Amino acid sequence: MDEVAARIETLSAVTLTVSEIGRSVRFYESLGFRQRPGHTVAGFASFVLGGGATSYLNLLEGQPGAVQGWGRVIVYVSDVDAFYRQALAAGAMPEFEPQDAPWGERYFHLRDPDGHELSFARPLG
């Protein structure tokens, strides 16, 4: 009998370690992230991303340390320029204005209060 290879289907969640859960929750909520409803756990928050194949951005309070070059979380948004203006209005300080990338996305970056790199993007065309 031939075995069928298992395949990766979707990303379930990304979990970031943060130094102050309350501060981080306020930051993400100010950008429009909405918390996952249901059971709460001290020192932990989960934000719902997307519609159909839902993914989550989790925050776990702990000792984040000084990790350099870990990468970034990329979140697709419906309108990059509108989301950029929303981020500015919420007090965020993006690293640059939205721009078109040679790899076919419009995007901008910012960092959360613990220095985690966030990219907000949308495929071009």
C-alpha cells in the first residue's frame, strides 16, 4: 500500500514573548488586532487573524531577552496605506512609509514595544 505524504496546510499561530502583557495587548489592540474570545490565562493573550483559515498571534509574558535577527511576522491587510495611517493615528512609529517591493507586495514595517518586527503587507495587482 502506498503511503500518502502529509503536507503542511496552514500556519496556526506565531507566539511572541513579551515583557509586559498589558502594554503589549494595548499596543496590538490599538492597531486593530482583536483578541480571541474565550478562556483567559494570566500572562497570555491570543489575537485572531484572518477569516477562513484562521491563524493567531499569541503573546506570552516572560523574559524576551535581546534576540537579534530572529526575523519578522508578516500580516496581510486589506489596504496597506489605510492601515499605515491607522497605525500612525494609534501612535505607532513605522520604520518607513508603505512602498512597493520587487517581490510583488506593498508593505511597511514597525516594531512592537518589545522590538518584535512586524510587516504589514498586501500582494500587488
